[in-house]
Amino acid sequence: MRGAVGTDDNIQKTAVSISARGKALPASPIRKLIPLAEQAKARGIKIYHLNIGQPDIETPPEFWAAVKNYSNKVLAYGNSQGMADYLKKLSHYYHRRGLDIDPDNIIVTTGGSEAIIFAMTIICEPGDELLVFEPFYTNYNGFAVQAGIKLVPLITRAEDGFHLPSESAIEKVITARTRGILYCNPNNPTGTIYTDLELEMLRRIVLKHDLFLLADEVYREFVYEGKHKSIMSLEGLSDRAIMLDSISKRFSACGARVGNLVTRNRDVYQASLYLGQARLCSPTLEQVGAAAAYDLDDSYFMKTIDEYRRRRDVVYKGLMQIPGTVCINPGGAFYIMAKLPINDAEKFASFLLTEFQLNGKTVMIAPGPGFYATPGLGQKECRIAYVLNTDDLKDAMLLLKAGVDAYNSKGK
Amino acid sequence: MRGAVGTDDNIQKTAVSISARGKALPASPIRKLIPLAEQAKARGIKIYHLNIGQPDIETPPEFWAAVKNYSNKVLAYGNSQGMADYLKKLSHYYHRRGLDIDPDNIIVTTGGSEAIIFAMTIICEPGDELLVFEPFYTNYNGFAVQAGIKLVPLITRAEDGFHLPSESAIEKVITARTRGILYCNPNNPTGTIYTDLELEMLRRIVLKHDLFLLADEVYREFVYEGKHKSIMSLEGLSDRAIMLDSISKRFSACGARVGNLVTRNRDVYQASLYLGQARLCSPTLEQVGAAAAYDLDDSYFMKTIDEYRRRRDVVYKGLMQIPGTVCINPGGAFYIMAKLPINDAEKFASFLLTEFQLNGKTVMIAPGPGFYATPGLGQKECRIAYVLNTDDLKDAMLLLKAGVDAYNSKGK
């Protein structure tokens, strides 16, 4: 509430208040268990972190070498659209992926996060709607509040491997304020890779209803089954497709904050450039490192992907040892969203950190509800990020099984 | 215009349209002369860049050493509020400046830009108003469009050294939608340092009218005359003061994209943290470099400031050689906003790049209108950034004088 204009000497007592959207900003559901984890660590408990997508894979030496060999004496502003050399490298990389994307289709952003905020701001007025498929990457919520837009969630289910709803179910929620559909493929948090038929359906819908289609493809390389198809290869969407990308997972460089937006729509490009000019540029040094990383050939990814595939198999096998668990072995990313035989994932996650331990060890998971916008959904689900080595993961999955037993035997 | 929902096979012809705010984003007025500059360079003309605040001063070796000695193998996410070590260094630095600011009053942001966007988003609903003093830092416009807020400009004049309007003039434009006052001190683009009396007036106004007070203090150290007083030292504003800061100019590290927001208001802090959590973190490596730079003692700044003072004196002296020029020797930052004896600064800036040269050289300036929101203002003004060495600046000022003569003798 805003106070009245002060007219007496007591004016210092009037409390000034932040905006309603400032108050609506969500706390990170992944991060709110952190204090419990810190207390557990203080008690000497070892925690396997399955709760956050911070890979343990080393950032490529080529990245570090480029950063450390940078010889300019002044760390100057780069171009607002990204450094010219880096844009060329990106374009090259996309061409290697069979995507005809030129440097002037790309705006380098500060992480994939900024690419998403730019896209939301550019295609939506405040109050406009974007369709998303829940469970979804939880930070879309914060970006939506910041951009003043509304996310309209469509439910996908563990039993269906979190594949998309039917065309009619999607069309039913389109309103006069719907401006686009945002999907993540390979998906965070579910690991699902959408089929060509699903992408064809989205294509039909956005053409029919005059919408933008936004694809978060930061996990493009992390594919273990089937084949990933990029939004930029869909026909007839040159005006409508916006791809959101990042080096964070691709090169295990989350702290670099180097992402990018890709579009063939010149208005979207121009508006992104203007947003980019306002904030001047993305980090210079990290673009230099990223440019070197994109020189790596695909053997780099093959090695990484083999490692992640082994990890996924360990986690999936471990989950299948917990009777009553529902999940379909996902094709990509490095997450599994599993429905566990528990009544409340948030209580269960807290229990694992506060009451449970086995041989001085426990696990930390991301509770399902944080990935849903619809209240009451995801209560039995948790997201497991397989970003540890396979030995640790094996141990962690045994702990998870024991944790489920202990939680249920306490009658929680 | 949004197309109607397609119902026939022609749906691919319906053009999808970006949002009104996407269309309202301003082009950078500083950057739009760049193509003319590139053409001049292609003709072999040497250009002295007085148009952009990219310092030539070397980034401290301590910054580079910290970055290059960083030994982690994984470039991981940092904390959303900033790396713990860096927050401590910042708090230390502020205490050295006589400001009682603790690590938990600080949120590290991706450049000062993000700090400003966070503050606008947190204190304003879409459509709310912030008072600013024009001429102002031109990118405030882009941030305001992104945040969906309205900047209400109050005019300051070259003849008054761009000091603030009267208390009654400021109060006159406050409406029910006014949420705060944003000022920059030392000022970009004018170089003005506000007096204690001016700051006391702003303090009275925000208390009386229940507003936030936002201060962009990225040029804090760049003071050549008088004394800079920080917003964080004003009494009774613990709830209302938000300071916006950055290492870009302080350590000549514009490409690092490391800024921060400072507040003692817990709601503003919390909302900033949530915005920070959504985008995960600011660049990790550059915070490591910045932390090392803040270990430098004030002899570093004294050397830098002596150099800038000499530069300022060269530019001011040069301007005084151009009859009819109006400007008061500014006390801080590294800009001078001068009213020149010309009819149109934008035409003059183009003229310098397209028609003028002397001994194969010319100068590039930032035309005044880009720093004003009110149409028609600043037409005779230009901003000069003194970010070149004194020899180059002497030459540049002679060229500027010759440029004015040539422009006027052509009867433009």
C-alpha cells in the first residue's frame, strides 16, 4: 500500500512500499531448501546434490586457454549484438547442426535467461499470455513476472513421459491475449524429447492462431534416445520462430552467462538489438572463451554424452528399484522427473535433509511442485539432476530408496 | 497489428507482429552515427572518438591476474546475490568511503544496467512514473520501456551548470503515479556534481511525497572539484534509498558487466534477490577480477583522477576557444555537455563524419537531443567524453573548433 502524501513532521514514519509485481516475484523453489542442506552439512552429513543442474563436467580447456590468453589491456564494451567473431562461430556451429542461421539472425545475450526475458518483452504487452507445458523450468515464472506477462500452463503427465497434450487441448486455452507458445526441448525438468509429430502440431497451431513459437534448446546436444529436431528447421516459421540458447550446459560453463537469441523475424531481431543496446553488451571475456569452445568438434560432445547416458541409466535403474515409482526413461537433457511413492515431495525433500541419513549421507532433490504453476500438481514428483559421477549416483539412488522407505515407515 | 485467427490455407501469409513496447524501444542515439564513422574510416579519415564513454585507461593488472589465476576447472553458477567474497569486498570498499553498507545490503548485478532495471521493476507497476533530470543517461529510456514505466523529465540547463530545478518545480510534476526520483551523481552526460543542498532538497521531497530515491553513482571516484556525497549517507532514507553502482568506469572494466544494487530496504533487497535468482547469477570470472580490483588502495584512483582532471581541463579550455560556447567546467565524471554555436547538433555530428576533415582527421561527438526526452531540447548541445590522452584531446578540440567554423561557414 502506498502511503498518503505526508503533510506533517511525521513523514519519516510513512512506509514506502514496493510494487505489486515486486511482491509477486517467486522465491526459487530449488534454492529454498538450501538452509536445511547447510544445517545438515554442519552436522557432518554428506549430501549428494541431485537438486540443481550444475554439471560437474570440466569446462573445456580451450575455453580457459582463450580467456587466459586474452591480451587486451582494456576490458572494453563489446558490440551489443555480440562480438563479431563470436557471432560467426555461432553461425558456423548452427550450420554444422543443419540449421541455416547467419550471424545477423543472432543476438548474444547474458545467459539464456536474458534471451527469454527479451523474447517475452518483445512479443507480449503487459498482461499478454504465453502457453507453457508444465512441469516447466521454474525460472520462467520469475521472467514472466519481470516482463509483466501471464504464463498459461498446459499439463503433461509422468504416465505419458511428459509428452504434449492434444492439439484440441492446446487450442482450447488460446485466447485473444495469447501471443505465443514456449517449450523446452530437450526438456528441463522432464528430460523429454518431443517427436517430429509433436513439433509439427505446434507448427500448425502457431500458424493457425497467428502466434510466435519459442523454443528453449539449451540441451540440444544432450540426446540419448531418438533425435532432436530444432525449431529453426520447421518450415514456414521464419516470422514466428524464436530460439533461446546458451553455452551454460553445452560447455559446462554456467557461470559464464553467455546465451543467445536466434530469429529470422527482423522486427524481433531489431527490438532485441535495441534491448541489447540499452544494456550495452554481454560479458566480453566469456564470449572470447565461448568462441574457442565452439571450435571444438563433435567428438567433445560424444564423450560428454556417453558420460551422461551412463548417468541417466544409473538413475533410471535406481528409480525402478523403488516400487511404485512412475517415470519413463527420458531421451535427453540431464534430468529425470519421477513420480515417487510418497505423499508430499516438499515434505519428503525436507525429511531427507533434516531427519534422514544413512552412513552419514543423504540426497537433496528438487520437489515437483516448484515446476508447476497449477496448485496441487507435482506433489509426488521430484526432479533428479544427474550431474554427478556414476559411483556417486549409484550411492545416491540407494540413499533415495532408503529415504523413501524411512519416510513412509514414519507414516508421513 | 495482430492478424485475425487464420481459417483458411493462406494462414502462412498472416504477419505476426511484435508488441507495442517492442516497437517503442529506442535505438541508441550514440550508436546510430556508427555507420557514418565506418564510412569515414574507410575513406582513410582518422576519427577521435569523443562520443562514447569507453575509457582508454588500462583495466588494473590485479583484475587480469585474478582472472588468469582462477584455478577452478568448472565455471560454475555463483550465488544469485553475488559471490560471498565479492560482497565482502564491496562492503569493505563502501566502508572506506564512509558508508555503512553490509554484504546483505548488496545484490551483485550484471552491469549497472541490470541494477537499474531491477530497481525500476521493483518499485514501479507498469505505467508508474519516475522523475529524471534531463539531459540524462540515454539508456534510461530503454530500461523504462523494458520495465513498462514512464520517465518524467525535468529540465536542467547548460547556463546553470545543469544543476537541479527548484523544489517547487520538482513537486509540480509529482502525480499519484510517481514512485520515485532517479538521479545520476556525478552526472552522465553533464559531469555535474550535485551540492549537499540539492541532495537535501531531494531527501525532503521523497520523504514528503512518499517516494523512493534512486542514485546512479557509478562515477563516484571521478570528482575534480567539490565533494561527492552518496545517497547512502543521507539521513532518514533507509527505506527509500536505492544506490546503483558498477565497476565499468571505476576500474575501466566496461566489458566485465559487473554492477550492483545497494539498499537497506528489506523488501527491495528481497525482490532484487528473487529477480537475481530467476536469472541465476552474474558472471563468475568477472566477479573474481572485480574482487581483486577492490583490493587496490586509493592511490589507484588518485592516479586515474589526476589523469582525467588534466583531460577535462584540456577539453574545457578547448571549448572556451570556440566563441559562443556555453558550458560550466563540470566537477566530475568524464563528460562535458556543451552548448555550441551551431543550429543542429545531429546535423553537425553527421557533418563532422561526412563532409569535414582537417589533415585527414575529424572528431565524433554525441549529439545532445539523444540525452533529452522532451522533443526539441538539446539541439545545440553535444556530449564530449574525455576518454583519450591529452595530446589526442588537444588535437581533437582544435578539430572541433575548425569543424564548427566549417559547418557555420557552409550556412548549415
